[in-house]
Amino acid sequence: MGLAASLAAHAGTLQLDAALSAEPGRPVALIGANAAGKTTLLRCLAGLHTPDRGRIDVDGEVWFDSERRIDRPAHRRAVGVVPQQGVLFPHLDVEQNVAYGLRAARLPRAEQHRRTGDALERYGLVPLAGRRTEALSGGERQRVALARATVLDPTLLLLDEPLSALDAASRATVRGSLRDLLRERSACTVLVTHDARDALELAAHAVVLEDGHVVQEGAPAELAQRPRSAPVAALMGQNWLPGTASDRDGEVWTVRTGALELRAVADPQEPPSLGRPAYVLVDPRDVTLHREHPEGSAQNVAQARVAGVVDVGGPLRVTLDSDPALVVEITARAAAQLGIATGAPVWASFKATAARVFA
Amino acid sequence: MSAAAPGARTLLPRLTPVRLAVALACAVAAAFVAIPLIVLVTHTSPGALRAALTDPVVLDALRVSLVTTAVSVAVVVLVGTPLATALARGRFPGRAVLDALVGLPLVLPPVVAGLALLLAFSPGGPLGQALRPLGVHVPLTESAVVLAQCFVAGPFYVYAVAAGLSGVDRSIEEVAGTLRAGPWHVFRTVTLPLIRPAVVYGVVLSGARALGEFGATITVAGNLQGRTQTMPTAIYVAFERDPDGAVALAVILAVVSFALLLGVRGLRLARATG
């Protein structure tokens, strides 16, 4: 049961060569920078892009097999696609958008009616049923796109950046309801995202793509804690600070990185060695911001100015102009209390035990 | 009163140089088309119009014109829609050549088009020879009228629809494809509704061109009353022996054309608001 895909494809200059599997009820997140091949992989699964070779198997059905020359067209795959920005039918109202697949599948009238009604209800679209789609907000469009894609109970649900078109405020709410929905579904789900928080909250498994190849995969939390490369760390929203292991005092190491000298504990699996290059990994949630020089047990303290603040729904991500740049996550409330704004002077601190040093 | 000024401005747009230029252009264009037509109408009399409308020759010509135009538009839509799809979306060798070929009748003088069709479909021509075993003889028949009209009017439809198709966001059709809709279903339920304005526009343009077609028609189809004599060819013949009657005929053709154009426009408005 589930999705098993292994394929090679090209689109423009991208050469995609990746394997992907998913189990029902355990959403998989495809993470990667722009042009890493996420959307191309999704399009191959949907039947909108023909792979050069490989095989796609969903619940025992072969959707694509280059050796056996099988290539089911999109409309013969039990797939549901939520494209970027929703892409609703502009000439149909909300209800007709949701009912489109049922009509195309020629289900009996009564069943079309019943399932459309159910979907409108489930996604809170009943009051919008007769509306034209151009008048909808980003969140409403997203709900219509989800209702339209799931109304046929696809065995494979594909979501392309499902939250990217939303503003920060509605993103947190939609993410919450999307998580509940994906957990309920017994089908396979693959979602493309470049936001670590989407992966952490929505997916049970995450696959990181870089230049068309899988560079790391695992539970999202595990990827955040043990990224194996700087891009993966950056995608997972972690501070990945390259430097040199310059000193050791018991289990606390000193690492020179940029203008900072950080104290961190060694990773038990990949401990650093003295005088050698090393990486310090710090979770942005473990960094504390202060208005004045902090007094306390934190061994790592740095003075900096705020370089930028990003609101992706949930805690704010604050980037500091320290060398190397540090990313800090704090609540909007704390940010207001500290007067966080671009250019504001702050002190950042984190404990040595919150920082891990790798070879 | 300064308080009333902004309100007054929203009622009557302020006259900027750009707006003035636009208004001037509209006035010149409208006058350019309307004045000759008004002169035409003033040159005829109710008596002459009544006489023309009871003349069996005129009624025959009107009938032939309307029927052949309707058939031509139907043929143009049936053949032109797939052709426009290929031009707008196809990626095949010779696409640019095909595109230019489709537009050729637009620049060719209609008489030349008629001559080319006549040579091709005459019993000695390649197409005429091919059709002979089937007992089909095209020149000087109603089919020849339709042929001539399709030849000159087709490009208007094909180009209009191709332009409409290239404006359609492919991702909308792709989504439909992932919702159990096969290619034909997608075309019918998504593409066609989205390009409807372009299709209507193409039908209007090609229909108008077919209705007014003269040069190619008279060359390949001749001028046989009740069979191949259309309004334009009837006007031409009448002009040689009875200029006043020709003017009456011209007025009738102008009125019918104008009514058809307005009718399609009304249909489009009703669809858009309904």
C-alpha cells in the first residue's frame, strides 16, 4: 500500500533523479530551494509531466513504468492536485468548482449533489457556494482548491506550496486545519514546501531535494536536529555556523566562527577535533533576545542589530546582523515588548548545551 | 463652490490631451464609416427599396447570401477551431509556415484567390480531377460560393481563436485534467468557456467577411441568379444597368449586415451578464 516512485525527468536545465515513497495517513513533505525539482516531481506524480524513465506505483496500481511503456494520463490517475495559488476555474462559481471532478467522472446526479454538499460543509464553504471565484480571499481560494481536489477521494493527494499564497495571519490558521485534515485522510499525501514550519507541522516524513536529487530524508524534527548539510539546515530554519574547533574544556568546546567565539557541546556521533573545521548547530527557538547585556548562565552572548523580521505565521523569525548572521524565533508578544524592529540594537544569548558542534 | 467641484468631475471626465485625442480619433473613425453610408441611404427612396424587396432577383440574392454565409461560418468553425489550436499550442515542424499560409488569403486580392480556386477545382485542375470520380463539380455552383467565402473569411476566425487560446492559462486546463476530465471534456468545459469572447469575435469577423465577399465568388462561382448570385455580385450586376436599383440593394445589404453585427453583440452582452 502507498506510493512508491522512482524516476528521472528533465525540465529546462533541471535534471531530476529521485525516489519517493509515502504511506497512507503519513504526509510526506518535499523540501528544497527554488528550482530544486519539487514541483517537477509533483507534476510527474500527477501525470502532468512525463518522466524520462522510472516507475510510479500507487496502492499496487502502476501509473507509470518506462520499461513496460505504461503512462496513465492525468485523468486516469486517482490523484488530487492543489496547485500553487489554487488555480480555480474562473468561469465557475465555488460550488461548480468543487463539483467539477464529480461531474467529469460522471457520477450519478444524486451522489454528485451529496458529495459536493459534504465537501462545501467540511471546508466551511457553504456561505460561499454561489460566489464567483475572483472575489475570494487567499484563504478561501485555498479551501476551494482543497475541497475540489479531495471531493473524489483520491488515493494520492498532491499539494504544491499550499500556504504560500496566504498572508501570515491566515497561514497559521489554514496550516492548523490542513494538519487536521491530512491526519484524518487515509490516502497518501505529498506536499511541496520551502518552509520548514510547514514540514514540521504537516508532515510525518520529509524529503530534501537539491538540484534534482534527494540529499537527506527523515522525520522533519530529525532533519532539523541533524541536518547533514548547510542547505538542509537552512531549509529547516536552523542556525548552521561553520568555524574552527579551537579549544575544549571537558565536554564544552570553543568554536571560532566569524567574529564570534561560541561554546557548544560535541555531537556524540560526529564529534569535532581540535584545530579542525567544525559546525555549530543552534535551534532559533533556543536563542534568547535581550535589550541589555544579559546576566545569567548562558555562555554565548552576542551584541547585534536586527537585520530583518519575517512573519511566516506563528513565531516571528528575527535575523541579526552578527557575523555570522543568527536567526532567532520569538513570539510576536516578546518582539513587541523588546521593541524588535529592523535596526534595533539587541543582545542574543544561548546556552552551550543548546548548541551542538559537529565535525 | 469648491466643494461641488470634485463631485462634478466624477460625472464628466476631465478633458485631458490624451482623452481629447481619443475622442477625436473616435469621431473621425465614426464619421469615416457613417457618412458614406448615410449618403448611400439618402440616395435611395422608400419606393426604390420597396421595389427591390419585392424583386425576386433581390430576394434570391439575399437568400443565397444568408444561406452560403451560414454554411461557410459553420465550415470555418469546424475546421478553423482545431487549426487555431494547432497554431496556438502545437509544437511541430512547419508551424510558422502553416501560420503564414493561413494568413495568406488576407493579403491576396480576392480575384486572385478566386482564380486560384477556379484553376484548382476546374475539371482539369488537381482537386477537380480528384473530385470527378465522386461526381462532384465545384465551379459555378453553391459549393463554389461557400468555397470562396471560406477561403477569404477563414483567416479572420482562425487568428481570433488562436489569439484567444494563447491567452488561456494552461495550468487551469491541467487542473481540470487531474479531476478525471479527459482532453475533450477539458476543452468543452474549460477551454471553450474561457475563449468564448474570441470565438464570438471570430464568428462575427468571418461571417461579416463572408457576407460581403465579392471578388473570389464571382470568379469561381459566377453570377447565376438563385444559385450563385449573392448580394454583392447582384449589386455589381445591377450597378451596370440600373445604378439606382444597385443603391437600394446596397442599402439592404448594409442594413442586414449591421443588424447581424448588432445581434451578435447583443447575444454576447446577454451571455456576459446572464
